[in-house]
Amino acid sequence: MQARTGLVVASVLAALSCLTALVVYLGFSRGHGAAADGGWLPRTAYPVPKDALFVSPRGDDSASGSKDAPLRTLKAAVRAAKAGQTIVLRAGTYREKVGLIGKRLTIQPYPNERVWFKGSLVVRDWEKAGKVWQHTGWRDELCNDCYLPDIIDEKYPLAGRPQMVFLDGKPLRQVATREEVGPGTFYVGDGAVVIGDDPADRTVEVTAYDHLLQFDKGSDGSQLRGVGIAHYGSNQRYGARGAMVVVNAPRVRVEKTTFRYSASTGLAVFQPGGRVVDSIFRDNGLVGLLANRADDLRVTGSRFEGNNAEHFATSGEAVGAAGAKVTRTQRPYFARNVFRGNYATGWWCDLGCTDATVISNRSVDNSGHGMFYEVSSAALIADNVLAGNRKHGLKIASSDRVRLYHNTITGEGAAAVGLFNDPRLPSFDWYSEAKGLTWLTSDLVAVNNLLIQRNPAAPVVQSADYRKNPAGNPAFVARANGNGYLRAASDEPLAVFVTGNGKAEPYPTLADLRQAGFEKHGLTGNPGAVQLADDYTLQPGSVGIEAGLPIPADIAEALGVEVEQHPDLGILVR
């Protein structure tokens, strides 16, 4: 695995003194080590309540927790705090594992100070051994087989291993044997950490803990805000160890928090009413944010970049790599987020999402799809930019009643929009079957979207029904009107719609779409006829200016815009 390694024995850690700012034992340090990446952690200035408990890297866990006598660890503060109390953290790096939180708490930094929690320890006492350097006496207690074999890409066989090693803040790449170690790589095994770079006058951090904390029963309404969390060796056993932070209590708010360099998942939300606001998910091994049974989850103003850094598989029934992935959730709401450069799909709702609202997001330059709505039902997907993605800009599979309004979508490696039925039946998933979902794409509405097909080897809209017995399956598209189909000359049809009973009907031209009852007000042209501003809105003189149909009142209300009679195609100008 990129950047990883082991866990110090719990009994050894328990023996470490918490009375000093720097605790060193056998070369393992819980001090500050390398400076945290402050560029990925915004400064905050939350008010400090009068009854707040204080924590400092220079504190003492036997202290009172006052501002002048702070505690040393968050774990001690959680133990001492009363329900409803606020824990205030002074600047620095905390290397610890808290465990379960069973009362409502607010955890935040002191105003204008930066706080990082790291699941790694600073490792010293290196010795040269031939062409490598080794640290002996290391006990790796992370779980090496806590992953799903089906999600391992054979090109990256160590992706499921949770060990990580960082040299001056940058991750090293894990190799399978000591003999493979060279510059930029590491190996953990046989009681040693082995690296291929000279550690002299440099900071080496080695992962020791699998997660930071879990909000559990009794912690309803807690808040975690303004901190950075990194280097935890999370895995795919989705209990507490499945993410650096697990939300297993209702109505927990995570705000302005950075999740970076998790071995697997940054944040997992498994209860309703969660809020994720203005947070950053970057370089996590599998997925930045994972949510399941998280009804009414709202994720706003957040960034998801470089996730699936370990290159887990991105195809197959068990995969979960994404910037953000949501399953079995009613009314998920994602607005004003950025999904960029993930080594997978940017945003993905799967296995029984219902009544999703996905508006005003940007999902660009991902190696999978920009967005994927799969085996789910009912969604408003509007005012999003889905551009530069390696697969479909937007893929919809086995999902009914999806409304697409005012999206700007490009097709790079595949069609801009892909509409499909996959072979599975609702009985594949107990939750979807109990909800009565059909897992059939139908009743799709597409209005005022700007579709730019840059890959001439694919139509602008591609469709296929892969059900074993598609007889009786409904048509995919109920209404398509006012959309712009822009592409260069191509031998492919302009669009392919499944018209019922599994039949994929090609429409070579806009006139063919109109003859079939679609796109009375649609338009077509060459991509060169569209000039996009840096924010992807249309520049003056572009095709699509004031070419849209009137915005329905409910769509305008959801987007927070006025009803326009002649809006531009694609995303709306604010």
C-alpha cells in the first residue's frame, strides 16, 4: 500500500508517559514530527464556551482541563467531558486513537490555530543495512487481511494493506518484500520497517492506528469541526476501523475538517441526518466519504480530490472506490461540491438511493465517471459540470425517475451520457427489494442540458438494456427537449435511446430525434460553436445562449434562481 506501516503494542503505548509534550519509547515519538500540511486545513475562529475543556500537546492528562491546565489527549478529554460540552484543542499534532464517543460533544480547535490528528508515529533509530535503512522492534498490529479480495486490482496487489510510511510528509510506496525496497518505497515485516531513502535529518512517520474515533449511541448531535485527520490505517471491515472517523449516531455535523491519507476511507456516515460542510477529502486510499443508511445526509461546499489513491479496482459488483459513495440512503443532498482528479468515479449513489438532490457540483478530470446513479430511484441532477472525465460524464443505470436539468456534460473516453439497465434484479439487494424498487431505467426527463461530445467514436447519449429478459421493460426516456448536442463529424448516431423491450434505437440526427417525439426545441452543432468561461458558463456568442425552455418553478426553487423563460443551456449564471 502507498505509504504505510504498523501499530505499536497497546500495552506499550499504555505505559508511555503523557506528562510531557514529547513521548519517546524505543524510537517511537508522539510529538509533532513533520509540520502538518496547513495548506489543506483552513483556519477557523469558533467561539469558545466558558465551560470548555482544553487540550494541548503540552498538556497533562491528570490536569483539570482548564485553559491554563489543559489535558494532553483528546481521549482523556472525551472521558472527562460532560454531555453537551465543547472540547477545544490548542495548536499542534496529536497522535492517538480515541475510540467510541457515547455522548454529545463538540470538538474544535482554538481560534486561529491549526490542529492535526495523525494515526502515525514519528520513528527514529534507523540503521543502514546495505542499500536500505531499517528500524527494528516494530510490531505491526494493523489488520492485513481486512479487505475484500474482489476489490483488489491485480496491478496493485497491495492496495488492501493498511500500512503507510511518510517521509517529510510525502507517502512512500509499499512493496511486498524487503528485496524490492529502493528509493521512494518501504516494506513492513519481520519486526522491522525498511525504507529506501536515507532518513538522516528527515522525518519518518509510520502508521500505528487504524482509526481516530467513532460517534456512537448517545452522541446524537455532536460536532467535529476545524481539524485535520490523516495517516490512519483504516480498512474494509466496516466497524469502527472502516474509516478514520465513523459517524454511527444521528445528526452529527462535520465541518471544515480535512481527511487526508487514510489507508481506506476518510469519513463514514452510517446514521441519518448527518451534515458534512466545507470539508476536504484528499488522497484517501479507497474513498473520501462513504455513507450507508444515512437518510437526509447533506454534503455541501466540500472538495473530493485524488481519492482511490491506492488504485483499488473500479469495476465489478463489490467495488466502492470514488470521491464520495452513498448507498441505501433516502433523500441524500449534495450541493456546491467539487470532485476532481479522483482515481475512480467522482460522485456515486448506488444500491437503493432514493429521492436524491445533486445540484451545482463540479465533477471534473476523474478517471471514472463524473457522476453515477446506479440501481436507485428518483433524483434531481441539475446545474452540475461533468467535464474531462475518462468514462461517461454522467452514467445512469437501472434507475427510474431521474430528472436532468441544466447540466454541462462532456464526453471524453465515452458518451457524455450513458443510460443502461444492468443484468441484476432487485432481489440482489434486500434493501432495494424491500423498498419496491424496480431497478429499471425509465421515466427519465432531460431538459436544457448542454452535451459536448469530444470523442467521435461514441454517440452523445448511449443506451443499452443488459437485462437477461428485457421483454416488457419500459422505455428509458420520457422526455428530452431543449438540450444541446454538440459534436464533430462522426459515423456514430447522435443519440441512442432504449425505446422499450430492450430495443436500442439509434437516432443519427436531430431530425430523427424530433421525428420520434423528442427535442422539438433541441439544437446541435460543432463543439467549436461553444465558448465556455472558466466557470463553464456560456460566453457571449456561443451556441446555446438563451436557447433553453422555461425553468420549472420547482427546479428554480431547488437551485435558488429565478424562473427564466429563455435561460442559457447548461449550468446557470448566478
